[in-house]
Amino acid sequence: MAYRSWQSVKLTPIWILMTVNFLLFIATVIVPELVFLLGLQPAGLLARPWTIVTSLFIHGGLWHILANMLTLYFFGRYLLILVGQRRFLLTYFGGGILGNILFILLAPPLLIAIGASGAIFALGGVLAMMRPKLRVFVFPIPVPLPLWAAVIGGFLILSLFPHIAWQAHLGGLVFGLIAGYFFRRRGRYFL
């Protein structure tokens, strides 16, 4: 019988992103003021321009980070196989940054956006364009749904909740849908 060792775990961008997210989550639990230093606030963007990226790694609670990291893991693994590391990272950061730009433009200036959801919705958007008929389970729905319906439905449902940066979700989703369209048309070796 063979056992897997830690050496057999392949370090991918997904594991790196998840590790950074969890480490920063722990840091914000220990030093809550980091949320204000690293979170994106439209009114504070000129004073803290790095927050357009750092906010993608900050989460507001255990459920927030667990939901985002589980989705990153499952969407990310499949997308990484389909498009490779370069396109995966382009999608993740492009979607997250476009989501943050829409948040800056459309949200009240004193709100603070945190979380990887815009980047996650970008991954979902690409997959919805590339594999729309793929069937997925969405808790608590007991039957599989087409991926496109799960991604669009997830966006619509989450947009109804208070304290959700729907602007960031929308920006990420739009980026992902557009990127997925081009990835599907041009094939794996475009980038």
C-alpha cells in the first residue's frame, strides 16, 4: 500500500491564493485594524491605492472565507486544467480588479469592500461560458443545475442580501463572461 506524502502535493496558484487568504484572515482576526488598512474604501483609494488588490485577500468572517475558498478550490481546479496558469491568474486578478473598479464607481464612498468574491465570480463566468451545460450541485438544492444557471443564479441571489458588494460580483462576472468567450473562441494556447 502506498501513502501520499506532503511532497506529492503540487503547489498551484490555487493553493497559493488560498494560503495567502487564510493567513491574512488570521492576521485580521488578531489585528482587526488591518481590515481598514487593506480593505477597499472608495473615499480612501488615493491614500491607500494598494487596496484595489489587497481587498481581494481580506474576509469578514469565517463563513465568508470558507465559502470563497471552497468555490475557489472547485472552480479554480477545473479552470486551471481548461486554460492553464496564465489565463487562470489573468481571470482571477482581472475579475477581482474590475469588480473593485465597479465598487469604486457605484458604491457609497465610505463603504469598505473586502473579499475574493469578484475574482471568484470571474472564474465562474469563464466556466459558464466554456462549459455552460456542466451539471453542478449547489447546496442545499438536491438536484444538479447547469453551471451557467448556478453562476448567474448565485449572483442574483447574493445581490439581494444586505452588506454584499454586488458591484464587485457584477464586475467579476462580466470580466469572466467576456474572458470565457475569448478563451472558448481562441483555444487553450491563446495567452
